Amino acid sequence: MMDDNSYWVNQKTNCFKQQRFLVNRVRYCNSLDEEEKRELKLFSNQRKRENLGRGNVRPFPVTMTGAICEQCGGQINGGDIAVFASRAGHGVCWHPPCFICSVCNELLVDLIYFYQDGKIYCGRHHAECLKPRCAACDEIIFADECTEAEGRHWHMKHFCCFECETVLGGQRYIMKEGRPYCCNCFESLYAEYCDTCAQHIGLQ
């Protein structure tokens, strides 16, 4: 069985790595208007300029007394293999298995990270630090306006009734199990019925 040191010094491409790379990529909306495309370009350039980095794997200098892993708080001694991230500052390092996204706790594929406010992230979750993600299409929202409900965000055109797909912006709606419904669909699907007259009990 390969130990941590040989795994990180001699990384090899495998199926798992390729899958994680695809999952960690930021998924941008496929139907952007011109203003959103400009916003996307600015967003991407800003992240590359200010946040993107790649970890550097090397032995911790034997001439130094050691360091504390940023993730687990464990000791890293001189000669131990460690991962350094230049954006985190000089001497800041991690045990190789601890170099993970601060949100999903997945290993950072090919040691590519995004650094923000003292934490490291995969591409997907770093994007969510800066922009909301649509609960319907799972893509980053670049439009100036979006709908916010129940602590989540939607593209304006994606905030629709889960049943009939009527756009609900500015309309009354009911949330059930995290899904929005127009009043008519909610009544037809979930309304209770009166034991006396057998008619459904309308929404108040």
C-alpha cells in the first residue's frame, strides 16, 4: 500500500482524479446575455488574479523546528512532506491528506485551490463565496437581479412553480420540501378536504 508521501510526490492521473476535477470546476450558466458574459469575464479574471493558486509539495525544512497543519492542527516536523500554498503566506502548510476544500472536505485535485479569507476552497465552493448559485439550475448567477427565498437564490426566470413552471416572480407562492409552487398547483396537489362538504380547504 502506498504511503501518503509517495502518493503526493508521485501523483498519477486516475479515474477518481478526473471525476473530482470535473466536479470541482465552476459551472457557468449556458444562456448568458451580453452583460452577464462581461460579468463572467470580470469574475473569472478577478479570481485568477486574487485567489487562484497551486499547492507546492515538498519536505518541511529539517533546519526548522516544524509547523502546525492549518487543517487538523497536528504537528509537521522537519523532513515531513507538506503542502504549501503561497497565497496563504510564508510557512503556512498542510499535511497532504489535509489539503482539502473548507466546505466539501474533498481533496483539492492537482493541488489547485482558491484562497479566500484565510481558507482554501475548490473552484465550485469558492465561486459561492462571491456569487449566489441558482437552486434550480445549479449554476452561478451573474445577473444584477435574482430571486431569494427560504435562504436560497434563483435566476429570475428559474423561480417557477415546480409543477406547472409558471414564473413566480412577484406572485404568491408556497414552498414545500424546498420547492416553490403556485397557489393553484399547491391546492390541487396538497390541499386538505373538508370532512363535511368534501370541498378542498382553500389557502388563506
